[in-house]
Amino acid sequence: MTWSALITLVVGLAAVAFLVAANEPAEIFGLLGAAGWGMLAVIALRPPQILFAALGWAPLIDGPGRPGWAALVRIRWIRDSVNALLPVAQVGGEFVRVRLLVRRGIGTVSATASVAVDLATELAAQFVFAAIGMAVLLRLPHQGQAAAGWAFAATALCGGMALGFLAAQRWGLFRLVERLLPKLAGRAAGRAGMAAGLHEAVLRLHRAPRRLWSSGAAHLASWLLGTLEAWAALRVLGVEAGLAEALVVESMGQLARSLGFMVPGAFGVQEGGFVLACGLFGIPPEQAIAFALIRRVRDVAFALPGLAAWRWAAMADSRAKVASAAAIAARSPPR
């Protein structure tokens, strides 16, 4: 873990602690206790989101040996687990899923290109989701015009990021990566050469609009399914909110999380986004913070077994390499 990641993690956790301490901690934890088994309903709504996120990635993977949807769901689950709990910026999981896909027999260039373009289509889908949320907000009675203004500004920023990332991919971002990697790799020339052709692989995906639209549609479905999870979490806390309010709250909270991608787990950033979003509809801070903490409980419930699955896969891969080396050594004639 780098010092910058450690510092941002500490600041994020301190922000969460401050939010709790400044807003009746006893009431917040009392709400969580009263939610009880209702949290299971919230947790149960997470797998469909992971499924559609994996289906959004699938069309972008080239190669006859592309893993089936079950394997892609597992890899996406591990990716989300890394981003949720490990002290790394929220792009650490992308490197993990590249490695896991390579282990499945997909070439490094194809795997990297698929993840890069998938990130772009997912971000574009999130912008559409946020824009839908802002359109719904305009039609609902709400308060806190300053918070609404920040939400519209953040949505515009998300759109600019999505457009910029897509444009950069088409205009040579990964050609630059191909040129810089050999210089950064130094003596590891073999590793540097593994990036050759990355720009062309990305461009091939951009020249297949059906793939891009299919990916974006599946990711948008995943974002929209998060509305049901938000609605369920609000209901178990006793908040009489409809799906429209839940959509606005979810879109703003996830927008805050994405814009705070450099903070491990978006600790503090996501909670602040949810508090501001809930405040638009007069939801007290105590209920808003309890809502944000339920989402953290969901993250932990999925991320811990996800990290265990990742570790198990790494151990199995190591055992396979040792067995293969032993078999080669056994077949080699003695000198």
C-alpha cells in the first residue's frame, strides 16, 4: 500500500467516524439494530447487479476461449471485492480481473483491452443513470437547492469523464502506453513487449458499435437494479420513500463513489453523497448515515468471501504450476 493510499484511507475513515459521531450515534446504531433481518433483503439484491455488470463485460472479450457467464460473474465479484475492502484506489480491481482473465487463457492484450473498454462503457452507462436521476429529481418535490446544484455539476463532470475516456481510447491513449511501458519496464523487456498491439485491440472494440451498445445497455441495467437495493434499504430503516426517490439517492451516492475513485473504498465520499441525496427529501442525517452503513455491511458481506475466492484461485494456480514443473522435471532425462 502506498503512502497516498494510506493517507486517503485514514481521511476517509475519519470522515465516516465524524459523520456518525456528529449525528446521534446511539440512534444510528439503533436503526441498524432495528433493521435486523431486513438487511438480508438488501444483500440479496446485490447478485443481479454483479450478473449484469459481468454480462456488460462479456461482449468485449475477444478469443475463442472466452469464459462463460458464471466465470465472468465470479471474476467481477472478485474485482468488486478488491475495490470495496483492500486499501487500494478503486482501479486496483481492474488489474486483478485482467490477471484472472489471462489465467483463463485469454491473451494479455485482449484481456487488458476488454477491461479498458468495459470501464469506459460502464462509466458512460453511469452518466446515463445519473442523468436519469437528475431528470427524476426535477419532477419531484425536494429541498436543498445547493445540494441539487452540486448533483447536477457532478453529473456533468461524470459525463465529461466518460466522453474524455472514450475519446482518449480512440485517439491513442494506449498507443502512448505501448511507447512508455518499455521505458518504465527497463530490463523487463519481456513484460514490456506484452503490451504490443494494445492500441489496435482497443480500436477493434471501438469499431464494433454493437458490442459497445450491448455492453453499455447491460451496465445501465446493473446501475438501475441498484435502485431496488436502495429502496429496500430505505424501507427497512422506516423511510417511506418510493422508487423515484430511491433512484435519485442511488444515482447520487454512486456518483459520489465514482468521483472519489482515488479513495480506497470511497470511504467518507460515498457516505457524504448519500447524506446529501437523502437530505433532498428531508430524510434525517441519522437515517441517511444508517442507510450508508447498511451499504457498507453489504460490501463486507460480499467482499470477504470474494477475497477468499481470489486467494483460493491464486493458491490453486500456484499448485498447478508446481505440479506442472514437477511433471516436466520427471520427464527430463538425467544428465
